[in-house]
Amino acid sequence: MQNDTIQIEKVMAKRTAKNSVFLDLFQNKSYLLKLYKTLHPEDESATEDSLTDVTITNVLTDNLYNDLGFIANNKLMILVEAQSTWTVNILVRVLLYLAQSYHEYFQHTCQDYYKSKKVKVPKPELYVIFTGNEGQKPDKISLSKEFFEGEDIDIEVKAKVIYERDTDDIINQYIIFCKVFNEQTKQYGMTQKAVTETIRICKDRNVLREYLAQREKEVVTIMMSLFDEEQIMKSFIRSERHDEARETAERMIKMGKLSLDEIALCVPALSLDELKELEIEAMQLA
């Protein structure tokens, strides 16, 4: 077992400093224990040392998503954050994350699931933390119900959904922190002012006060880095879509069946001037 712990620690050492606030907060074992105690207040035996962080870094998701995994008393706890936009597709994310977590767990504990000896499998507990407005969303979601009309399918995934509640636990504080941040970005945009105001307001309201007081500079850096990543991702998507639109328009021009005005209606991502340039290029290559 000692060898297993060493292997897991080596994997954890590969973690980069550029994580989300969600992951940065719960990398701290004291806050991770508070999270676990929120979900399992009956477990009085749990300690910081009994928790093993098995969060996957940059395997199935990029840094814009927050997925946390840890093992506590033979339970594999997976918490996936759903931000302001709700989608049941998060169940697919949970399924893939669970499969990858088990795969890595068997590697770290030197268990071979191709052999006849039955492997030891920690019991999965799956949660979705929703930081947007609750509305009419369910407390539990399942793969069979959301994607297969409740049929009895060969694999099932169920997850409990956690919303903002009238409590003072660490999970609820994090949800409030996210909502305050959403309010500040509406007022100040994706700026450092929105970040610093979020931290100030939350400290005043005693929301994650200790964490924010201890790591304020790091939190600002993390959140500004996430802004940069989000802008880069949006720019990349816009560029990819623009390139696809140009290719589509070029094919239509070469077919010669539609006027540029008609093509402009079919490919609204391109202006008429861009289409005229494409037409000249196509004629030169002809």
C-alpha cells in the first residue's frame, strides 16, 4: 500500500500551478476534508491524511472545465462543476471522467483487470455542482432518463446535483463565490476589476474568507489566466468557423450556380467584399 501511495503522489506532483479556483481551493486538504464532511457528515473517521486526490489533469477536459476526484474511505468521489449554462451533456463528461479515473486507479494500485483475480474497486459517488440559477432543474440526473427515455440500458450513470442552499458549508460558499463573480463580470466585463471586486465582496460576506485572505494574489492570477484561456479558445473557434465558411463559399463560387448575393445569404459569416475577393482568387486559379 505504501508503494501505491508513492505512485499517486508522483502523479499529483505533475499538477501544474495553472488551475481553476475550484481545483486550487480543494487541493488544500483542509478544504477538501470540509467538502467531504459536507457530503458525509456521518463519517467521523475521515481525516486529511485519509483523503487521496486523484484529480485528472488535462486528460479529458481542458482548463475551462473543473473536475475534481478524490478517494475517501474506499469511495471514489467525483465532483464536476457546471457553470452558468446548464446541459445534461455533463453526464457524458461524468461518465468519461469516471472511466478514466478507474483506469488510472488500477494503474496506481498495480491491479491488472485482465487477470482472474477480482480487482478492488472504490465505490463511485458522482456529483454535479451547478453555479448558475436553479430554476426547474432536478436534484438527480441519470444517463438512461436523459438520453434513453428511461430504458433499462447496459450502463447507467447517476449524479446528484448540488445547488446554492441556505447553508454555510464549503460547497455553498464556492457556489456563492461563483455567483458574485458572474455579477461582477456583468458590471465590469472580463477584467481584473471584476476579479478583485469578487474577492473583496466575498471576504466582506465571509464567503471563502480564509482561503481568499491567504491566497488572494494567487486567485487573481488564476482567474486572469482563465480569462486569457477563454479568450484564446473563443478566438480559435471564430478562426476555425471563418476558415470553414471560406472553404464553403469557395466551393459554391467554383460551382457557378449562385450569385455572390445568394452565396452571402448561405454563408453569413463572410461579407460581400470577402466573397468578391474569393471570386477573384478563384478566377486566377482557374
